Amino acid sequence: MSRFSRKTEVYPSPNIWYHADTYELENRVHDVDGAIWRELERRAPWAGRDVVDLGCGDGFHLPRMAAAARSVLGVEPHPPLVGRAQRRVDGLANVTVKRGRAQRIPAADGSVDVVHARTAYFFGPGCEPGLREVDRVLRPGGTLVIVDLDTRHAPYGEWMLADLPQYDPDAVDAFFAAQGFECRRVETRWVFPDERAVEAVLGIEFSPRVARRAAAETLAAAGGARGVELAVGYRVLTRRKPTGLIVRPSVEGIGSAARSSKDSAGSAGIATTG
């Protein structure tokens, strides 16, 4: 799946890199009920903790995290967005924004409690270098939380698949399960103020052909209502860094249960646990 090839370390984001003002509008209309934030508070609470927002873009989410976190580091590879994020958090003493990338996070080993990545880099097979780097900066017991759009949730997921026919939801789910992630699916409401906002936001998310279809279907479903609503599904994936080691018998050890405890101990294997 070409979306997941990692021949370079940074791929331009087709929306926020080139349409930052429209993406700001998108951030303001999406998840108006805070469903994602409630799930994050359950799965990866950040109050009083050190947080990294990886791929923070223009820093839209940084102030909310900073209100409760001990410290927040926003990491973003695109210099113009780094500047926008820095201006957004100017005056917030516990927030820093630095240029960086998922594979090279500008943080010390074991210095972070929560890494948050929302629709950034961690899309499935190919993101293993970033996963290893997150493990480096997390403290034992720390959490990586990934928020991404759910292609199984119609109609938004259907529009995504129309633009990405090579995308395999089963393969992506299997990849994250094999990497030790737990997945929660969350339905959100996007509420647009008017028709122009619908067309602008969907226009930066899809190809022109699919964007026209998405806007037409969204407006038709609204039936002329003033606030145009769209249900959009997300996946919230979480993985905790192990806090210690356990001794687990190897296959040979299990098969030799009748041996003395001394002999059995000699065939033990080491595995990590959270």
C-alpha cells in the first residue's frame, strides 16, 4: 500500500501543509461534542504528566493539553507550521514547540508519559521506526495514543476508500493488533456553519471528484438545515510501554515439566509485560 511506504522520513500532508487556514476551520467543526477527548482522558490521561504531541501541525490541540499537563512538547516537521504553533502557544509557560519527526523526536530517553499522534504518520505498516522512537522517549508505563480516521465508518470512510482503493482496513487492524495496541472506535459529530464550510473542508480532504461527491451527499442529508452535520468515525489506538520483566517458560521448558526446578529454570525465556 503506497500510503504506508517509507522511502522518505517525511511526507507532505496534503491538507494542513497547503491549506492551513481551511484546516483551522476543520479543527473547529470536527468532534464538537468532545468524544475523542473523553476517550483520550480514559485511555491516556495527561493531567500532571509530560506530554508530546507528535505531528502537532499548527498546534491546535496544544493549549487544551497544556491546561492540565505538567509539560507539553509539540513536534512538527514542517517549518511554517512550527511557526504557527509557536505563535499559538505564546505565553503558555509549560509548552514548547520544536521541529522534529516521528523517527527523531527531540526528547531525552525515558522523559515522557504520554505521546499523542492525531492523524499523523502512524497509519499502519511502515511506521515501525516511529514506534521504536516513541518507545525510546516514553517512561516505563507511558502511553502512545494514536487517533486516526476509521475507514469502516460510513459515509466518511467510504469516501476515503474511494480515494485510496489500495487501503486494506483488515491489514491495518492486524498490524496494530500485532504491535500490541488496543483499539476503541469513536463516533463524532462534525457541524459546519454553512455550505461553503462543507465544500472548503471536504475539498482539502479528498480528490476533487470525491470531494464533490462528499459535499453533495453531506448537504443532501442535511436537508437545508442551518447547521450541517456529518458523522465521522475515528479509531483511538493505545499501547503502554512495559513496566518490568517476567520469566516465562519456553516451549522446551513446558515440555520438560517433570524435570527438576533447577533444570526447568535453565530453559526459561524472558518476556516483557505492562
